[in-house]
Amino acid sequence: MAQILIIDDDPAIRATIEEILRSAGHAVISAVDGIEGVKTFRANPAHVVITDLYMPNQEGLETIRELRQGNPKAVIVAMCGKPTGDTMLSIAQKLGAVEVLQKPFVPQELLDAVEQALSGQSSEPRSG
């Protein structure tokens, strides 16, 4: 069981991801944007951080930068549902995301990405 931090401004997506991860036995905490996510991570470091790339207040790429500056070994999964997502996910990987997910994705893709992130084995971008 891992502690996972979800950072996403969409309450429905956050709740769905939380449910999938909890049903797999993980402990889950969440944040509504990058600012809250970085504060939450600093107070309670998670094994894996799953962050959306497009959010108000602080977008995902800046969030990844901040997380990696404070903790270079932070394990980050980036996700995006915008048409420009492939480019943004590629940038996220260059900034240190170990896994990427294109929304929408199916539950197994999320679980596989988390498992790969936890095992330290990066893989190709997933899309659903």
C-alpha cells in the first residue's frame, strides 16, 4: 500500500481517481491545485504524486518543478486531457514525471502507471 497525493482541480476526476486507488488498497490524499499540492506534499510526503497539468492558480509543470526542487526523488505521474496534451506530457517527463497519462484513461491504466512509478520502471506514455 502506498500513500498517493492527487492534485487536480476537477472534483469529479479527483473523486474517481481516489476511488480507483483506494479500491486497490492505497491511502489517498488530495489537493485542488498545484499550490495546495506542494504544501500538502511538504507537510506529508507521498510515495507518488499524480498531478494534472492544466489547473488554475498553479499549473502542473510549475508544480512538478517545485516538487522536484524540494525533493529531487519525488515520484510524479502527470496527466492531461487537453488536445495539446502530448506536448505537455512530454515536457512533464523532461521535468521529472516518471509516468504520464492522457485523459481519459481506464482504471487499469491508472493502476499500471502507479505500479510502474512505484517500481521505478518508467514506460511509454499511455492514452485511453
